[in-house]
Amino acid sequence: MIKHLVIAAAAALAPVLVSALPASADVIPATATALHNEARAFYGVGPVQWDGALREETRAYARICRFEPSAHGDRYGENLYVTTAQDDDATVLRDAVVAWATEAMKFDKANHRHSRDVSHYTQTIGANTDRMAVAIADCPAGSIFGSPTKFVVARYIPGQDAVKAAL
């Protein structure tokens, strides 16, 4: 429980990270990288780098507003998060990363047991993951839920198989 509170406290710094940026700046790259790296450091894993090329494909998928895994052919790992909260993007991103990282409670590292319950964690914290991209789309009512949503798509390179092998 303490671990998860530490991640949540570190993630609460996201608005501070973006407050120094101009209003027109895209806060997603810096915020996503910082939040992921805070969580990764907590679990003793090295940092990830932002991948601008991967972001364009990630952004295109997020804008489809379909809450289901993409058909990416195992080219990368992928996490999805959706919320009806209409908070700013930095807050939504913080909530997504915290949700993904706290799956660690269910991960049996000693026996390297992987299950669907920890797939978000293995992507976010995976030791072999070295690049990532995130996009957030504002989706209209009826596209995912009955009310407007914020849809977060995160993609990680290398993909799921390499991440599982490293944990």
C-alpha cells in the first residue's frame, strides 16, 4: 500500500511539471515521460525516452475513440485508459499511469507470473521498454461511454513479449 501511495504522491507533481510551460505547449511528451519514469524509478527500472514518430500513429488511433486494443501486429506494447472525468490532460495522464503502475500489487515477480491483471504494469514498468509515446483524445458522448470521455493510448517499444521476458 505504501508503494502505491508513493507513486500517487510523485504523480501529483504532474501539474507542477507543466505549469512552467507556455499555454500553447504540448504537455503530453514531458508529462508522460516524467510520470512513467517516476513510476519506473520507484520499481528500480531505468527511464524511458519519448518517441515522436510513434506518437503520430498513437495519436491517430486515440482519435478513433474505440476502447479496444489496436491491431498493431505486436510491433509495440499498448496500454489504454478511459475516463469520463473532464480534467486537464496532465491530470488524466497521471491517473492513467498510477492505475497502470499499481497493478504491481498483483504481479508475482518471484515466479514471473504474468496474467491479464498485470499487463498494464508490465508495459509501464517493463525493463526492456526503452521508448514510448502517449496520446489523449477527447471523445464525444456515445463513442465509448454515454458521456464525453478522455481516452489515453500509450505505446511502448519493445513490445509485450520482450517486456515479459525481462521481468
